[in-house]
Amino acid sequence: MTASAQTVGDWGPHAASLAGRTLTAMLGSGRMPHALLIAGPSGVGKRDLAIRTAQAMLCESVEQRSDGPCRECRNCRRLHDPAQPSLDPQHVDIEVVRPGQLCENREHDNRHARETIIPICAIRRLERIVTLTPFEAKQRVIIIDPADVFHPAASDAFLKTLEEPPDSVHFILITAQQELLPETIRSRCRALTLAPLPPKQLDAWIDRWSETEQVSLPDDPERRAELGRLARGRPGWLQVNLREGDPVTLRAAQIDDAVRIAESDRAERLNWSEQLVGRAATPQSVANVELILEAWTDWWRDLWLQQTDQADGLIHISQRERIQRIAALYDQPELSQFLEMIQRTRALVRRGVNARLALDVLLLNIPAPRESP
């Protein structure tokens, strides 16, 4: 095992959690379930743990699967390329099922590019794949991410596959909304729930990870503290956002947009919505809306905390003066009502409701700020 693998830890940030210990015990005893459900908040590290689990099952180097994957052998690297961490596994015996994935019907290619659900034709393809003998490894692993967006017909078809899986096939389902999965599917899975990490544990892990991955962290203590508050215990969120740049700077730009849109007229708000989502929602535009709504939740919550004399809980601590000034332009009931509306909009978008329509309605109901004194 290399020094880099030892530094980060084979099982990643959740190694010491109940979910992590349960997983290693199942692998160590050779009792890995045919269907594993990894649940938890968005960004908490579910996909990372799913990939590490698949690596442990196919790893060429480790003797005890409970020790975790080496992360360096040929199989491990084909499941996770450190240079392209967002790339899907490139192993022939690993299949990732998600919205927008192509099926075997070429006539569906253009349609699938806009899909936000897993359609029945994707499950028909999966039904064929699971009957095949693994090509290189002893096992085939199917990762479904996310597992809470099945079309009803696809859900019924997948249940039949889940009820009688071949001995060599293991399913790993990933979800941030376990309650949206049919009980018939949940009851056939061994569920592991990942919780946000405590601040000290998250700090210690992200320090080790950033050193290994050669990713920069903020030097300024206030910006570093704000980074931790933005993460809210979610190592996956930190990994993705730190690879793409400085999350604190990005969030400041999102706040600039929130303030500008709150002060704009109806036409400008609708025009911004169209720029963000487009005329037809795609998986990428829906993901963009979810990112914006998360930022808006944090921003409007900070204004509410300032109004209610709870400023110690602010997330955007580098924006204290701005928060104090803008919070004074709203009444507390207005902030509370709009925060609730943002949460309802997020729930609608997660359930697959038209993201453009949901965002338009939200933008047209932003409370108007009073004139500055």
C-alpha cells in the first residue's frame, strides 16, 4: 500500500462511523448483501463510499476485504482515476445507472440527454447485463445513483431484478431521499446511513485529503472557518468544490446574484431564470438550480438569523457587514415565509417537478426590500 493511500485512509472520511464499521464487518465476514443502500444528505460522501466499496470487492492487492481497497492496483484505478475524480468507473464489470444514461435503443439518444429520471428502457438494458457472467472479476457491481428517480414502470421492473439477483451481482443504491424509494425496494436492501461529520473530524480529514490531492485550502482563518460552515459536515461537498476552485469566493458570487435579483424587476428575474435553466430542463440545469437554491437557503437564513439576534450561527461570516445592512431592510415574517418557500421549491425540484416553473414562481415571490434609511 502506498503512502498516499495510507494518508487518506482506505475507507475515506466515514471509516470510523457506524456505517463504515458495519460495511467493513460485512466485507470481512464475506456476507456482503446483494443490495446495499447508502443514504445520507447531499454531499456527505455517498458516492465516494460506493466507489470504495466496489474497489474493495474487486481489489487485486488486499487479502482482507475489510482492510479496504489499496486504491493503487489496476482494478482500483479503473474505478477511480485521481486525475479525473468525477469520471464514472471504467471497469467492464462495473455499471453505473443514472438519469440521462443511454440505453440500447439509438432512437432514444436525444431524449435521454434531457432525462431527469431513470426510464424503463435503462432497466431493460440492466436486466440483460446482470445475466452476463463477469468478464474480468469474480463479481459484477451495479451502482444506481441516484436511486430515488425511477420512473414507476422502471421501479417495478427493477424490483423483479432485485428479488432474484444472480449470485455474482451486487447492487449499490445511492440516495439523498430514502423516503422516495418504494418500500418494496428499500426492504430488499441493507441500508447504511451516512451522517455529517463533526467539525473537528471533518477538519482533520480535509487537511489530510488536501495534502494528498495537492488541493489548496484557504490560509485566512476566517475564510477557513466559513469553508467549514458551508460544508456543514459534508466531505463530499468539500472534495467537489475545492477541486473546482475556492468555494468561499464562488458563494460570494452567488450571494451577489441573490442580492441583485432581489432588487430587480419581474422581467430581469424571469430572464435570469431562463439563462440558468434554459427553455427545457436537463440533468445539468436541474443540478445548477439545486446549487443555487442551496446557496439562497444559506443566504436568506443568515438574514433571518441576523434579524432574530442569532448572528453567532451565521454561515457567511466574511459578509457580516453586508448581512447586517440588508437584514435591516426586511421584516422578520417576510424572511421566514420566503425561507419556507425556498425549501418547498427545493423539494419540488428534487421530486422532478418542472425546475424552470418552480424557479420562476420562487423568483416572483421574493420579498421587496425597503428603501435604505
